[in-house]
Amino acid sequence: MALIVQKYGGTSVGSTGRIKNVAKRVARWQAQGHRLVVVPSAMSGETNRLIALAKEISPNPDPRELDVIASTGEQVTIGLLSMALMELGLKAKSYTGAQVKVLTDSAFTKARIISIDDERIRADLAAGYIVVVAGFQGVDENGNITTLGRGGSDTSAVALAAALKADECQIYTDVDGVYTTDPRIVPEARRLDSITFEEMLEMASLGSKVLQIRSVEFAGKYKVKLRVLSSFEEGGEGTLITFEDDIKMERPIISGIAFNRDEAKLTVLGVPDRPGIAYQILGPIADANIDVDMIIQNVGHDGMTDFSFTVNRNEYEKAKAILEQVKGHIGAREIAGDNRMAKVSVVGVGMRSHVGIASKMFRTLAEEGINIQMISTSEIKISVAIDEKYLELAVRVLHKAFELDQVGA
Ligand code: ADP
Ligand code: ASP
Ligand code: MG
């Protein structure tokens, strides 16, 4: 008998019919003797609808109030799912994040989980209940409702699995596992039977939204056995996220291609090339809680240089306004920007022991006439920033060039 946490994404609970199907699947697992904690997302489109409503009232919604609104989507699905389970004659009980409680910090709209009180859940499980916990939400130490960032139900599920020391955390979604790249962009993408934790971390952080990055971080920290599966198909093995020690076999050089369309580039032109400039530019950006991704400082000439970096597109205007202020301060000539950028990354632990991956990537893009504007690398990934209009082409040609469409690649 195992303790299993199952998370169902928005599409999987997108209608009452689908919720009934989820209930049947949960019932089958329970019938096999397992204890279950189930974490649904809001019905698909609901969180977007709620955020849009908020923006109709206030273009820049107060973050605390936004979380009050955005968190309600999951309150609906926990109730509906519990009821669907009861209709099957099972004992079920739902809890919001605050009721559990899922304690977070107070960073509204992107709160981090600090701890989870597992006492009630354990007592309910012992009494034979299926426990249904709202994803995406928590509560801070002052009792304010918080949310965990878009896609945060993944993180709720993995954090619950860690707190409960569950045997497995299963992420049920609308694809049957983690693919070599988003199968919606490249139909030839292949499902991976397993992916290393490190690779999954890179894929998630570089834009593969199949798992929220924080859920992967949690899984790594607490060694949660994590699997991605289809909620629409029966019996598939999905993709297991493995920890490297478990794996002795040789890994492919490249496991996948991740991409992100939400990039924006900012450039400070004509900055005096002197110590402290990077700090003077990026300090105020960090103080405004804006994450900076890729950074380039050009080679200086005549005592002047250019300094570019990328941020999330949502934060482009805010970052630009900050730079306009910094400009006078540091004696820069001009601020330029482009908020239609995308980032494409090839990821693979096998890269560590192979050379030539970067040159193959750059050659492939060059052959298509795609200009690379920025590059960043780590041991297991190479990322390039390009014009957004070439994104899909870039992903497709790289997928082919690295033979990710071939079995055993
Ligand atoms: P859910 O609502 O279940 O959380 P998401 O939309 O957040 O689902 O994540 C699943 C989606 O992630 C898939 O439909 C797919 O389009 C996308 N995706 C992006 N990259 C990948 C990948 N490498 N493997 C599988 N799916 C991916
Ligand atoms: N409902 C939330 C969202 O749309 C959380 C999730 O789906 O994981 O972002
Ligand atoms: Mg998701």
C-alpha cells in the first residue's frame, strides 16, 4: 500500500465530465489499496478569466487582492472533485491551502511554500478519506491568501508529497509525459521514458511549462519520486524524473529543447566603461524584484561600452522606466529595447562529455538565416536569444539537427 499524491491540471478538470473521469481514476487507485491525496488545478481557462476580471477593475491590480481572486478557481474544483468522489461512494474531503495549512511567504502572486501542516491530512487518510487539496494557493503568517505563480499546482503537489513523505507524486496532464520538446510545436517530438532531475530543472527553467520550475526544485531537495502522465490515457508509464545516482546507463547528448517566448531585451548604450557599472545598472533592477536572465557587456572602446540584458516580457516596461532614471545617473547615452524576443535552449547532461554542441547549434541556426542576439551556457545547456518570429523554425530545425526525432537518439 502506497501513499500517492496525484495532481490534475486545468484541462484534466476542464468540465464536470472530466472531473467525473478524474474521480474514477482516483477510485481505481484507491481500490488497489493506495492512500490518495489529490491536488486539482482550476478548470482550464479559469485562472486567466479571473485575472482578466481583476484587470477590468484595475489595470495594475493590487497583488494581495489579485491572489484573493485568482485562488478561487481551485476552491471550485476541490469541492466538485470531492463531490464526484462521494458520488462513487467514497469518503472524500476537500481543503483550501489556508485550511491545510500551506504556509507561504507574503510574496503575493509568486509566494514560496515555507511549510505544510500535514496533521489533518494524515488523520483523514488514516480514517479512509481521499483528501483533496487546492493547488496553487497558500496562506502567509498573517492569514493572507497567497498564490504560487502560474502553473503553481505542480509545486503544491510536490510539496505535499514531500511533507507527507509520499511514495510517488504523479502529475496528470494533457500530454502523456515529458517530450524532447513541446509536441504542439514539433509533432515529431518523442516522449522520454525518463529524464534526469538536472535536465528537467533546466527544461522547466528555460520555458517547458509541463512542470513549474519550483516543483522540480522541491522534488530535488526532498527526493520526491516524480512522474508526468496523461490524464486521458490509461496505463501509460509517462516520464519518470530520475536522480542521477539511480541511473548508470549512458544518457543521450541532448535530451530536449526548451523555449520561452516571454523574453525582452534592454540595452544601455554608451555607458562609461568603469568598475561598478554592472552593479549600478542591475542593482536598481534587482531592487525592483525584476529577474534578469542573460547579460552581455560588450568590449569597450574609447572608454565607453554597451550593456544588454534580458528580462521577462511582463517586466519590460518597468525595467525600461528604471533604466531611464539610471541613465542620467551613470552618464549613459541611450536606452534601447526589444520586447519581442524568444529564447531557445538545448539541454542534456551528455553535453558535459561532448564538444561541438554549441557549434552545431549555431551552424544550424545560421543556415536558416536566424540571427543570434545573445548566448548563455552552463554545463548542461546552451541558450540563445533570437527574434520571436523565428522561434518555431529554430525549435524545429534544432530538433531535427540533433536527431531528437530518432528513437534512441
Ligand atoms: P496542466 O494544465 O496540466 O498543468 P500545462 O499546460 O501547464 O498543463 O502543461 C502541459 C503542456 O506543456 C503540454 O500541453 C505541452 O504543450 C507543454 N509542453 C511544453 N514543453 C513540453 C515538453 N517538453 N514535454 C511535454 N509537454 C510540454
Ligand atoms: N490554476 C493555476 C494557473 O492557471 C495553477 C495551475 O494550473 O497550476 O496558473
Ligand atoms: Mg501546468
